[in-house]
Amino acid sequence: MRKKQCPYADQAAVDSGLSGNRAMPRPAGRNRVNCTSAAVRCFTLIELLVVIAIIAILAGMLLPALNQAREKARTSSCGNNIKQIMLSMTMYTDSHNGAIPPAHAGGKIFWQDLLYAGGSGTTAEPWGAWQSAKNVPGKPYAPFACPAAPSLKHGESGAGGGQHYGINATYDPVKRIGYSQRKNVSKIQTPSQLFAVADMNRGENAINESPMIEMRGEFVGRKGNNDFPLPSDVFRHGSGANVGFADGHVVFMRGAAIPGGGDIQITRFWGSLNPVM
């Protein structure tokens, strides 16, 4: 019996007619897609537009979630910055017999310039923790730069003149005295409740360039140091701010939880001459 051979077993031979078997012609359209064929169906313009519309709707649903995730990442990165700052603060106080760096060391030298100089092995100088020239928009060096803060010139309006974090420098000889005003860590009786360094978000028309927080208004985007919560409060991280305490721990505090004038917790958070134990 003659062995049956597939006519396409050797396509090259079939095409060239060199095979021992009779060459068979290749079926028309074997390697082409024919949209008019009943077996193959292409997209119509309407169907393509429907697919594009569905993709656009899904993207619109996902973008808010992606933005929230990005903001959470920025908030977390900012919190890590304050943790590093508090670690630098601890190293500074250990090296200076417990002395807390002054909020303002004179001229244009502030507490963060002292910490940066200590960490980098340089000499403290005006705006020493700043990356760029005076008239060029920029940010402070890490870890003093919040990822959510804008780039500004030295002393430019908004965000504390380009300073992203402020030290607790509140001072009232009758009511309260802040972290930096204590002068030495030995004078702090409740370090886990006394805020030391936090997000600073002065108003866009503020011109105070010092990295110091003296009242609640400097957390929340106001020009003045208003001490009471208002509906117009604006935090850099949406609903609140990262706050570092004198014992080194850092937490994210929602705006309603940050004490202001008249709040029973104000003496513990901002500081008092006679802290409540």
C-alpha cells in the first residue's frame, strides 16, 4: 500500500515543485488575515471607542487611589526625616552635656544649621542647611527637606521662607515654655508629651524665614500665629502634620488632635513652666 504523505510536510519542496509528490498549490489567503472572511472578525470603530471609554473610566477611578498612595508615601518620608532630625538632636545633646541647640543662634544661623554642621563636620554658617544660592529656588539639605514642600528662595513668602520643619520655640513667661527654650534636656520632665520638631506650614503671605514654631497657626498655613483651630486650617500633608517629641518618637497627628489655645493638653504638648505630671 502506498504511504500517504501530507502535502505540506515539506513546504519548501511543495512550493518549488521539487518534491517527489505532485506539487499542490497553497490555498489562497493561508497566511493573510481577511477581515471580510466569516472566520475572522475585526473591531469596528464604535467598538474601539467603547474600549477606549472603558479604559478612561477605569483610569479615572484609579487616579485618586494612586494620588492617595503617593501622598501617603510623602507623609511617611517626611516622618522619617523628622526621625533622623530627632536622632541628630540626641547626638547633639549628648555631645553638649545635654544642651539643646538654640532655635536662633544669632544672625541667620538657626538650630538646623547647627545640626547640619555637626553631622557634616563643617562649621555652622547662615543658611548652612540650604542647597542652593540665595536667589535660586531650592530646598534645605536632607533630612531638613519635606518631599511635599515647594522649592523657594531664601526668605521667600510661604512655607516658612523655604524652611520645612520648625522647632518648638514657644515662649510665654506665665503660661508655657517650648522645647528649645528649656536649654537643657534635664529640665524636661515629660519628654514623651513635649513636641520638639514638626512640620511647619506658614501662610503664602508669611515672610518669617526662621524655622521656629511658636503657635499653632504656623502648622496650618496662616500668616499670623493664631492659636485656635479654624476651618481654614491647611496642613502640608492634608489632614495633619508629622510631629517629633522630645523623647525621639515621631507620630502623625491629625489637625483636631494638635492642641491650641484653651485646650487642656496645651501645657503638655507645647510646654509649661510647671508641666502637668
